[in-house]
Amino acid sequence: RGQNRYQVFCAPCHGTFGNGNGFIALRGLGYWQKLPASLHQPRLVKQTDGYLFGVLSNGKGAMYGYSARIPAAEDRWAVVA
């Protein structure tokens, strides 16, 4: 379920493999000042699941929160997992 939710809600910006090169980000590169974060960078790899859940739920920087789009907390935890 988490992989499915990731593909629907996260992959358009963060990319299928989490590299930060999703099609929305690449198409809007002239508009966006930088690409979304790669989920493989050391800074994010060492973060706790709770931190990632918080960012997914509430947003950070240019990323808006997904608690309204993925209302079930179980689904957001599944994305983090």
C-alpha cells in the first residue's frame, strides 16, 4: 500500500526511485529553483521515520503537506516504510 501511495503522490516530484527527478519537477525546472530532494542523500537517509512522517504530513520548504491528500495516517506511515 505504501509503494502504491508513493507512486501516486510522491513519484511525480521525487521520481519513481526517489532521486528527486520526477516528471513534474523536470518539466517545471525553469519555474522551480531546484529539484525536490533525493530521498537517498545522507541527510535524509539518517533521519528518523517520525521526521519523514512529519514532513510528509505537514510539508517543508516548497513541498506542501499531504495529510489532506493521504488522510489515513496508516497510509502515510506505509509510504515512510
